[in-house]
Amino acid sequence: MCSINGWINFRDPGAVRGEEVAAAGARLARRGPDASGAFFAPGVGLYHNRLAVMDPKGGAQPMRAHYRGQWYTIVYNGEIYNSGELRLDLAAKGAVFQSDCDTETVLWSYILYGEDCPKHLNGIFAFAVYDPREEKVFFARDRLGVKPLFYYRSGANFYFASEIKALFAHKEIAPAIDREGLWQLFYLTPVTLPGSGVFQGVRELLPAHAARVTRKGFEEWCYWQLTARECRDDAATAVATVRERFCDAVKRQLSSDVPLAVLLSGGLDSSAITAVAAEHIHGSGGQLSTYSFEYEGNKENFHATLFQPQGDDAFAADLAAALGTDHTVLTAPTDEVANALTDATLARDLPGQADIDSSLLYFCREIKKRHTVLLSGECSDEIFGGYPWFYRPEMLHRDFFPWLHDPTTRIGLFDDSITHAAQGLAYLREVCRRSCEECPVLDGECDADRTARIATFLSTRYFMANLLSRKDRMSMYSAVEVRVPFADHRILEYVFNVPWAIKYGNGVEKSLLRHAMQGYLPDRVLWRKKSPYPKTHNPAYEKRVRQMLSERLSQKGGFLSEYVNRRRLQELLDGENGTWFGQLMGRPQLIAWLCQLDDWFRMYDVKLV
């Protein structure tokens, strides 16, 4: 994993300034601390920071390849899991490889497959290839958006980067936020609108999209999308298909030239990955390393809820022992979780998921001491239907995104003269309605199947995109690469079309996946009720973030001190604790989010426009 950034201007090549390209790259150094490099040609500046994972000696970037009189140059962030198969075909077509690095596979894929190259790739990626023959830079992003790629256009100037912070190293790009950006902050974040960078003028190349920049300008298009198809497979066939595709995805993603581990919560998803990975590594004579997470004071203060019915620690430890993994339990101190909120905001370039982010940042820092590559269980719930809104009517049949239990919670704390809350709610309700209409469906399918399709479509497009963004930013801020086997597009393509009656067999969430993992997992884990990423239940944490909030409210000129409605805020602080976003974010997380919001306006010097 790495970072990429650059500046393109084919109409006025002299406008591209190398010092700005390098300064932008320096802001992303945490993503790639092992090496950095730059490439310049008329109208093109490319920069790369490297986290060496595959072929550490031979994978330096920017990487170049010569073919039929032209030198092609790539900057790339990602991992390709079918690199071996591709190399056989590419070599037969004329590719001459100089390394074992998958970067070179991607570069030759562009040279020989052209703009269709991302269709051939199985992996997580965001890359740019300079093609001098056509005076073009070609871009592509993986199908589910695991790896990020942001850009900003101004006249003939095109700037791009793995993270937004790098764009602000360019003199003509200012951190500003307009009304639509504010609505995303107060109504949606940590979820954002597809393609939006929240900051004014900042865009994100959409998942499964490619683009080109030429003298004519910028063009973007979709190279892959979910398709609704009739599935005639019975339950047994569906189980076998999911098992085969999932196991293949896990085994492909175990390839690494640096130490690798699995994040094991003890829930179904991470346990499934661990079981398959442990079997494969043990068969090669090795031992898999695993990590689970806990928080200071949680055992004494945990209270079961609908969303989090059980703690994880005993499940993870028992499974690790049964599978023979080298298991480590990391415990996050309360003060560390609170103190890392500011760094988590910097890592994400936005106020995000409060301590859900900052704790992951702490855990990744600790993991980096021993391991560089991790496998994680994200994306399973969105694909297999693990969230309550897949099967709870009161959450499904609303006119807003179902994971936002009360969209007015945050925006109601601020002056309506800047938020224009009613207008924003109407706008985002329309966005949600249009998104539901864009979901591919089949004529004549039953209500349960259509509802499940829409829930999957919304969840993968919005909620999953947020989780992938969080995982990428927190891990890469610590120079740790995270792979997500459930994000293999072949799994989503198939499961999207499996009837809901099979996916939710006997009224059990993710029944299809549970049956697919029989034989790999003990029943105690296999049929365990879903438990999300753990959060702190320690009352000392809320006390700490309340103190932080008080400090920010006392600072003159801050966003909170200027615009928050203190009466409404006090009512929230004095009221009952309740979940307002997803399954984890209650009052302590809202208080912490407000601190992140204030920090974000200050650190980025954000202007309201």
C-alpha cells in the first residue's frame, strides 16, 4: 500500500510546479514511509510514497515500462490478487517483467489491455498511468472503493491524491465548505455522498470508475456495476458457491512479503477469515497471528443492547486457541482513545466516527510494531444482510437512510442561519429516494427480494463506503495495510442475486454465510448473534470528552463557540443516552464528534462559503 498524487496540465505544461507536487506528497508520507519518488514530463507531475509489501527490493515507484518505442509510467496504490494469472497472459502478449511486484502487473495491463485493464484486475487499487503516445493520464479505482482517489479541477489544471490533505498543498486549492458540504457534515457523516469530498470542489473518483485526462479535459466512466439477474440456484448450491468464492478470496489475500495477521473479534465474519487463513497457513508449515481489541474498563461497564448483545473477548480467545493462532489482545486506554480523536480527524480529513476511529488508530499503531498487513472482516454485513435495516420494517420503510436513527440530532444543535436544516433534509431525502430508484431490480420479483436488493445497494454504496474509508485512513496513517476478503467483487455479484429467503433462512441474519462456514467454525461462533466493532463503555471516557467539549466551547473564534446552540446542547448532555448513527454511536460518540468538528474547522482553517 502507498500514496499517490500528482498535477496534470497538458495545455500549459509550464504550469506544473514540481515543488508543489512534492509538498503534496510529503503530506501523505505516513501512507508510505519506506520510500518516495517523483516523475515529471511536459504537463505531468507524479509522486509516490511506498509502503513495501510485495517485492520490497524491486517495486520502486513511479514505475516505468518500455513498449514499442514508448515509456509508460505508473503510480499505484493497492494489491492485485490475480497478479499471477495475469502475468501469464500478459507475458504471452509481449510483456517483459523486471520485478515480482504487482505494480508492474497493473502497468503492463494498461499497456496491453488499454482502458479495459481494470476489468481484468481482482484486487484493491487506485492508480494513474501516464501514456505519452496519446498524451493522456489514465486513472482507475477498484470496484468497491477500498482504495481512495480524490481530485480537484481548475481550468486546465487537474490535481489528484490519495487523501484530501495533499490537495491543499497546491496554492489554488483552498479548504472551503458550501451548503451541500455542511449538510453532509451534519446529516450524514461519517457517511458522505458518492463522489463528494465534502470540501468545495473536491471530488472522489467513484468506485468501479475509470477516467482520463487529456488536452480535451477530464472524462470519467463506469467499468463495472451490479446487475440484477435471476438466480435459480437452490440453497445448497448457493452455500457451496459462497464457500468457494469466499475461501478463494481469503487464500489469494494471504500473499505478502512482510508479516501478516488477521483481526479476530470472535464474530462470524472475522472468525470465518481466521479459520480459512489459519488452515491455509498451517498447511504451509506456518502459524497465523491474530489480534482482538478491548477497552480499558469495558468488562466492568458493558451493558448488552440490541446492537451489541455480547462482548467479544471470550469468543476471540477461545477460537484463537482452537485454531492454534498466535493471538494478542490489545487493550486501548481511555485517555489514549480520547487523545487520538484529533489525529483521527487528521487521518480522515473530516470529523468521522469519533472513538470508533481513534481506537482503531491506536490499535493500528500497536499492531505496526509487529505486523504490516492485516485481513479484516468489513463488507460482510452489507453483502449478506447483517444489519437490522435489512429485516426490521420500521428501519427499512423510511424516507431517509436507515442507519441514521434521528437525522436531526446534530444539525439541531446549530444556528439555522448557517445550516438551513429543512432545505438540507429535503435535499438529502431526495438523494436517498433517487438512490433507491437507481438500484437494479428484476420485474416481477417478490417484495422481500426487492427490499433486500435496495438495502444491499444502499448499504454498499453509502454505509460500506464509510467503513472502508475509515479502515483505510486509520490503518494507513499508521503505515499498516488492511485487506478485506469480503470485498471481492465476485462475492457481491453472486450474493446480490441470491433470494432473500436463502440469505435470511429461518429468520437468521446472514444464514447463507453461516451455512457456508459450517465445518470451519464451532457452532458457538457460527450461530452467534452479530456483534459490531467494539466501543468503549467506560463512563470515564464520556467524562473525558465532556471536559474536552467544555474546553472547545470556551475558545473564542471556534466553530462550536460561535455557532452551537448552548441550550439545545445542554439538553442533549442532560438527556438519556441513545444510539443516533449505525449501531455504535451514542451520546459519548456525539460529544467526541463535536470535538472533532471543532478541531477540523481549526486545523484545516475551513471557510464557509
